[in-house]
Amino acid sequence: MNTNDFDIQWQKRMSAPNEVQNSVPGDDVILNMAKKAQRQGKTKRLWIPYVAAACLLSGVIIYGLTLPNEEVKFLCNSGCSAQDVIISANKIVNQE
């Protein structure tokens, strides 16, 4: 190994810490890279509210269909009609 090769190697060794320090990105570069990655990861999902509303609506419809229908049963031994009993009950409810 001649002196010239040694000098070249010595210069490379001396400049190595500076090269490493210059090759590492700064805080601002890393911050910009992180922001860019976050923006790319976020996609607008506009369909989510519509799907949620459709699920809620279908649940309400199914629940409404499964509710039992109200039935009014009464016994009348004096020959009264259902219409007369409903009219009388309506009058009593409206008075209170």
C-alpha cells in the first residue's frame, strides 16, 4: 500500500462522520413524511353514515313489524254492539 492510498483512506475516515450526519434526514423532513403518510392513510368514507342510517331504519322497521297488534276484547251481555262500547269509552276518556 503506497502513501497515496493511505492518504485517501485517511481522508475517507475523517469525512465519514460528516457524511453520516448529512445523510440522516432532519426533523422537518421526518415530520413532513409522517404527515404525508397520515394523509395517505385517511380515505374519506362517505358511505358510512348512509349504511348506519339504513341499518337503523331496517332495525326500526323489523321491530315495528314484530310488535303485537292491539286488540280490544269485551263482553257484553245486554245486546250492545262493539261500536256503542267504543263510543262510550271514548266519551269517558275525553271527559277526564
